[in-house]
Amino acid sequence: MPSSSPSTTAPTTTRAAAGAFPGSVATSPHAYDVGLLLLRLVLGLTMAAHGSQKLFGWFGGGGIDGTGAFFDAKGYPAAKFMAVVAGLSEVGGGLALAVGLLAPLAAAAILGTMLNALAVTWSGNFFAAKGGSEYELLLIAAAAALALTGPGRYAVDRYLPVVRSHRLSYGAGAVLLGLVTAGAVLLIRS
């Protein structure tokens, strides 16, 4: 006799669970959320460490003075100020992305900063061993992907009423914001 008590397992809504692919096995929706958490943590903490090189000179970085001198050599006006903006974007965006706080905007901060890095370091080569930009491209793609997909279930955003349920429009708007901001900053370079 079937039980009248409610089921304790959540139904899956993946294509595999719906039988869209013959012989496929249903994947737990939590698997995607764990994957997004891992990606957020690695990208976010990497960017926060990278930004702390600019702001504080940690991890062998140049600090504000060294980064400002580099930015000045690359044609940025108010180079020390721009070094602070870049460092804060990387540290703030990175930490917010790691915990999943306003994740699309955090990803936009990383995307915009790394687009500037890509423009400054572009050599026409892809592979880093030849002075290429594969690292910057990977970070840009990961930030854009996280903005578009949302942070997943294991994120602070899950507890914020406005962004609790991620919408593609939030992510697309954030990616557009990152692109426009990066473009504006690049236009003021000499």
C-alpha cells in the first residue's frame, strides 16, 4: 500500500531526469550548486589575492605606488587612483563573489577589471608562455559565466529578497555593465 506521507526527496527537473536522453542518469541539482560554489571560491579568492597585491603589496605585489607607476606607464590618467580602483574592484569583487554576495555585480567588477588587463597586456599571442593572454581570457570567461548563471544555492544571495532567485536578465545586465565600464576606462587611456 502506498504511503500517504509526503516525499522527503525533492523532484529533479533536469533533462536527464525527464528522460530526454535515453540511458541517462539523473543528476542531483545540488551537484551544479557545488560546482558553482567551487568556481566562485577559486575565482573570487584568486582575484582578492591579486587585488591585495595592488592595494597592500602583499604576495610580492607592487602596492599602490608600484601599481600606480605601472598604470602611468600604460597611459592611465590619475594612475594611483586607478590603481586603487582596480585593487578595490578585485578585492571587493573577489570576496563578494566568493561568498555569493550580489554575485552578478561582483562578477561584473572582475570582468571589467580583467578586460582592462587584457587590453593592456594583449600581445597577439594566446599562450602565456609566449606572452599571451590565456589567463586573462579564462578569468573573463569565468566571471561572465558566473554572472549569467548566478551564484547557485550556496550563496549569501539566496537569503537576499531581491536577488534570491537569479534571473538571466540580472546576469546579462551585469555583464553589460562590466563591458561598458571597462570600455569607458579604456577610452580615457592615452
